[in-house]
Amino acid sequence: MANGNKKSIVLVDDHVIIRNGLKELIEKLGDYQVKDQFDNGPLFLHSLADAAHPDLLVLDISMPGMNGDAVLEAMNEKQVKIPTLVLTLNDEDDMVIRMFRLGARGYLKKNCTATVLKEALQSIFDHGYYHNEFLTYSLQTNAAPARKNERELILEQLTAREKEFLKLVCDEKEYTYEQIADKMGVQPRTVDGYREAIFSKFGIRSKTGLVLFILKHKLADYL
């Protein structure tokens, strides 16, 4: 924590203009202080041994030498737990999902508005998690019995093949839909049908949202 009650934030992005603009904006949005900036992942990781950890890391994905996912992997190996907001131009589903699997707490495009950025910062600090498609915060609550009941209701609505599909979607090998179809021994259009049925049942709109849905309700162990 920096300067009394201000939340300390570190920026890791290889574009200095973006970092400086973010610093100025973030410090206007609330009781936040950008305590440090780094233009690459290795410099940031090296700093962790010498300074108090920030309350939040704002991390770019695409950087020379070491991308944001590699930074999160290294943090996990070092058992460094810093809530991370991914702020990037990269909106590919597979990369977004990978970042969440590695522990990111939120994801925003760099062209987001100041209002959305403020909402994301507040959400991570208040609830531990933010995603602009998945605006439910029970991920970090202590309502375990309610979560269990909700999970049971979800499982009751899934067919055996839909459960098999979901199990492959959340596999750490990160199968594509085409690979899932091959694993299940069906045509890709059949897998599309499983996906669309689940999307319709639970109000999901993308593969990213689907993986977050599985993580949120801790379904993987019950499929």
C-alpha cells in the first residue's frame, strides 16, 4: 500500500506514452498511486525481489521478449500473488482464456473508456475479479453452500454429451472446437450444437465467457 490508504499499482507495458497516459488517468480515477512502471516483463519480475508488492498489476499481453502470459507464468512459479488487470489490444479468445487460467483477475481493451477502467479497478479491489461480460462477483464470496446449490442446478440442465464437451473446453491442453469434435467422435457442427445449447441455457456469448462460467461455478471437478 502506498501513501496512506491509496492503492499501489504497477504498470507493465512497452509503450511509454501509453504508460504515462494510464498513470495520469488512473491517479485521477480514485485513491490510486502508480508506484512504478516497467517497459518489459523481466525488469518487472526482477523488481519483485527488491520492493514491496503492489496492490494491483496492470499488464500488457504483447511485449518484446516476454509476453504477458509468460509474466503470469513466472509469477505463478515464484508463488507471487498480485491481482492482475490485463489491458491490451489483443482480444483473441484463446489468449484471453489463457490469461484468466494463469490467474488474471480482469481484462480490458486499451480503447476502453475511463468509466470502464474505473469500474474494473473498483471491481477488482472490492470483489477480487472483473470481466465486462461476466459481471457477477460470487467468485470471491464465502457463500459456498449457495455456490454448491447453484452448481447442482447447472449440472441438472446439462446432458451427458454437453458435460463431456465442457470438460474438453476447460482442459489445460486448450483444445479448439475442431479438436473437441475429433475427441468426441462427432462432426464440428454437432459440437457447435452443444455450444449453442449451453450458450442459450446460461446466457453465455463467447468461448471466453464459457470458460469463465466453468471456472466461476467450479464445474470442472463435476463433469
